[in-house]
Amino acid sequence: MPDRFSSNIPSLTSPATHAFAVTPNDTVDLSEVTRAVYIGTGGALAVRMLSGQAVTLSGVTGGSTLPLRIDRVLAAGTTATGIVGLV
């Protein structure tokens, strides 16, 4: 199948090309730093940003995609489920 965009250089504004399931964990980093995060079922999302700052986003709506560069989703404080990392 042809890929009309194969010669385009990937950037943070281009669509994701890879996805992986995220299991919240207070001590283990994600397998890759994300470009965005998809939330299957809404709730709170506690993350560590790429800068190292920890933040909890409350009231995240299920089915939303958040443009976050994160390296960890924390178990403590996260109630959202069905989290998918996008890169």
C-alpha cells in the first residue's frame, strides 16, 4: 500500500505513527516518551512530564487525546483507564 507521506519528516505536529498500552506505575518509566496520550475511560491522570514535573489532570474526559510529552503515568492519583501512549 502506498504511503503518500513517507518522505515527510516526522514532527510533534504530525500524526502519531505508533501506539502502546500504558500501565500506570509510580517507579517505572514508559517504554517511550509520548507525543500524546489517549484516554479510554475518563478520570484523573497523574503524569510526570518530560521536564520532570509531576502533575495530576483531573476530570479528563474519556475518548480524549491530550498532547502531552510524558515519560511516566503514575499509579498514585490516576483513576483514568484505557490509557494509550502515542508516538
